[in-house]
Amino acid sequence: MSEAQRQPVFRDASRGEVATIVALLADDPLGQMREGSSQDIDPAYNTAFEAIARDPNNRLIVADQAGDVVGCMQLTVIPHLTFTGGTRLQIEGVRVKESHRGRGIGAAMIEWAVAYGHAQRCHVVQLTSNRDREGALRFYQELGFEPSHIGFKRYLS
């Protein structure tokens, strides 16, 4: 099986991979407006990584293909009072390296996340995607996600 056909391994990110993850997050028009992608990354990214790593309800997952980080996503398990004290899995920051898109890696990542949600006894898996990411919206719908709610955001800084 060639490297291009091999599915990646999904694992927790290491601190040494923060710059690589930031580069993935910055690798689209929307990400370029809000992420720093220089080699000297803002220390706030490392602070955020440490907070995620300490929180048992958060995981920063990378898709590792033969030692190359080709994708990332953040998973957050959220306990709720709704749905009789149910638990949700929130998926955020999903990115696949541009050179690896179209190979099924994104779909494999999401299916891995859904299986993780089942293992955590979540009653729903939810995610958000910017409405300007038309390809991503189609992608999530093809994977069985429904645009069932309207989301609102209020930026504080």
C-alpha cells in the first residue's frame, strides 16, 4: 500500500507539534485572517495547548501519516443538563493539510471522532463551520451532519 493510500493514525498531539497545528489552522483564507503562521508562534498557542492537555474533557487530535501531521481537530466532551443530563461531543478546528485533501483523511477523522463520542457515551456530536466554507458545509452534510441550528457568536476581543 502506498503512503498516499495509507490512512493515518489518530493520536493526541504533542507540545512539539503546536507550530505544525497552527500552520494547518492558518492554511485557508479564514484561518489566515485570525492565526499566526510564522515559525516563531505566539506563546498564547502554547498556553492554550497546555490548558487543553490538562483538561480531561478536551483532546487535541492529530492525524499522523508515517510521522507527518496531515490533519488536526479538537474534541471537547461537554456535560449538559439538557437531554436528561446528557453529554455532547463538540468537534472544532478540523483541518487537513492541503496536499492531502481529497484522500478520505477528513472523513476518517470525523468517523474516528464520532466513535470517540460513542465511547464517551455522548448523545450527540456537534460541530460548527463558518458559513463561508461552502465545501466544508457540504462535506459535513455528506457525513450525516444536519444544519439543524443557527449559531450565534459574539467576539469579545
